[in-house]
Amino acid sequence: MKVLLVTHGSRGDVQPFVALARGLMGAGHEATLIGPCAFAELAGPAGVPYVPLVDGPLELRADPVVIRANEDRRGLRGVVRGVRWFTRHRPHCRKVLDDLMTKVKGQPRPDVVVFAPWVPAHHFAEWLNVPAVPVCFQPGWVPTPDFVNPLASGGLPSSMSRASYALAELPVRLLYGSAVSRLRRESLGLSPRGSKRSILSRPDGTPATVLQAFDPCVLPGTPRYPPTTHTTGFWHLPTSGEWHLPTRLRAFLDAGPRPVYIGFGSATVSRPAHKSKAILAAVRQARVRAVISTGWGRVLTPEGEHGPDTENVFFIDQIPHDKLFPHMAAIVHHGSAGTTATALRAGRPQVICPFTFDQPFWGRSMHALGVAPAPLAQYRLTAGRLAEALLRAVNDRELAQRAEQLALRTADRDGVGNAVEVLEAVVKSF
């Protein structure tokens, strides 16, 4: 079986696809991953063939308009910021679509296309006459009458449960717009798909097979999903014994109590120095040790910090979370699906400080599961509030016990293996 995998976005949007590709190859299949150039290095150590796409929207990570929109979209001002966000992103998304056409046409014909729904690769699958299988890293894409879309904000009534799921696809339609129609007509020779046809549908309008790459325990209830929807469990790369903690970091860990991890991944902020001071002050107030990841946005930087407490803070750049998190007392992060899954796997309490997109959902979900205090939104983050959350995460024994129990519960589910079995069945029945 030849599988073409397509994704774009941050590390958390790419690494699970690397894990799936690795699982497919381990089962004797061929897998090729098309993804952003910025994260091509993730595929090499796993031995996964990787075709780089233009970075597109990733080039906007330092754009002040985009940063402000990601930080705070409250009220009328937030609506204006959201409009500007879409205006900035639209031409970059269309560049990705054009480059994707070139890269797909340069690949051997696959037996199935597996894709992230925010990259409309299902049009290429239709052109190739092969099945397209969308992958959802969070609930909110597949409609269910049992609860309102967890990604929707504003406390919609239960009567709008099904209607609320249309919101998931709206950003994709706004970002690509007429570019998809032009692609189908001029480059692929396909008839119009129709504005009411879902990304999660086959060309004939029937439900497509959907892989939900998360654990059922994060759902706010027991949903009635279509039989074509498969909630597989999280997709993790297999643990390798070849990588070891750097010597200086190992020495820091051995020098005292377990530290907390603080990092916000690829997120960027408008006032990094201000944010850094607040976080370092919170670490001092809570009297904890900390391993701080500077991340893409350099949210936290060691420059200029020479106070007496810096011996309790260790700065890192990039490091495998699955190797680091088991050594931590708690994990402070922005609430991406990938970081949340890795923190769950490590069995550590979490403090989630979300920006936007699905991050508020993961913050609410972890709090509901009893492994994290209430989420602390980035626009509300102060030294005092973060210190309070840190103290609870480190000292609340119930949080720690629930985190350990949930790690054992989710470890029993082989997400990648389940996904491979579904894809084998899809190709066999096509």
C-alpha cells in the first residue's frame, strides 16, 4: 500500500504524521509525507521520506498583526484583528496550495491520501481517483448531536449542536476561497465540488473515513459519531533509547527538586520582554525550579536576567518533549494538541496558557479531567496568577495522581496501530 500524507502548520501538526508514516512503514507499507519546509528535520531521524512545501503562513510568525490577533480576539477589536489575520494569511495559504499541486503531481500515484483538513488535499485525491482520509487532531470537525462543537466559543445552546460544527470548516473556506475552484477547474479538470460539500465528504457526498488522532477520554461526553469516524488514540513516535539529555541539563536536574517546564512552542507574543519578566517573577514567587524553552517566538530569553534566582532556571531551545517531560514536576504550555498529548503521556500535571484556535479547548479539557488548574489565557497571564497555578500544579497531590492514572489509561491505546488498520481497510474496500 502506497500512502501519501499531507499536512502543514506547526510542529504539532507535523510530528503526528511522522509517527503515522513510521507506523505504516513498520507495517510493510510505503509512506511519503508532504509538509512545511520548516519541520523537515522531524522526518529524518524517523527515516520517513519527506517532500517540503513552502512555509507559507509560517512566514508570518513575526508579523505584529498576526501576533496580536493570536493573543486576544475579544470583543469588537478582536473581530477586527481576526479579519486582518485572514487578510494576511490568505495569499500565503494559496502559495501552499499551488506548491502542493506541483509536489503531488511529482509523486507516484498513491493508494490513499491522508491529510490534515486545513490543507485541502482531498481535491488531489479526487483527481487521482483514490480515497481521501482527513485527520482531526481535536474534536470539533465531525458533527454530533450530543454536544456543541468544543472548539466553538460563546456558550452556544445545545439546540445548535449540529450547526456549530460548520464553524470548523469556515476558516478553511475563507483562507482558500476561489483558489480551490480555480485549482479544480484549470489544473485538475474537475467539476465544481459545491459549497455545501464538506471537507469530510467523499466526492459523491457520502461521509469519508475520518481519523480522529486523540484519545476518547478528552471528549466531553460519549458522542454518536458516524461509523466512518475512528477515534484512534494519540499518535506518538516510538520511544528511542538513542537520545540522551544534554550533560548540562542532566546536571541541573540532578542538582535539586524536579523543576517545572515552561514553554509556548511556536507561539509569538507582541511584548516578549514583558512576558518573560512576568514568567520569571512567577517562578521566583512560587519558589520552584524551572526549565524554560525559548521557542520560535523567543518568548522567554535569558539575556539580561542575572538575578540571584537564575541558578534555579535552565534555558533550552529545542528538545524532544517526550524525553524531557517525565523529568518535570509539571508542564506549563500553550495547549497545542501535540504538547497536551505528550504531557498526558508523561503523567504530569499541566498548566495551560492558551492563545487561540484549539488551545482553549485543550485547557478546558485538561481541567475537566482533573490534571490541570483552570486554563490561564495569555491575555490574563500575570506573575501572580501564574505563580498561583504553579503552586497548585506542583503541590496538589490529587492533580498528580489523576495525571499518573490518565497516563496509564491512554498508554493502553495504540493510536498509530489503530490508524494503520483503518487505512488498510479503506484501501482494501475502495
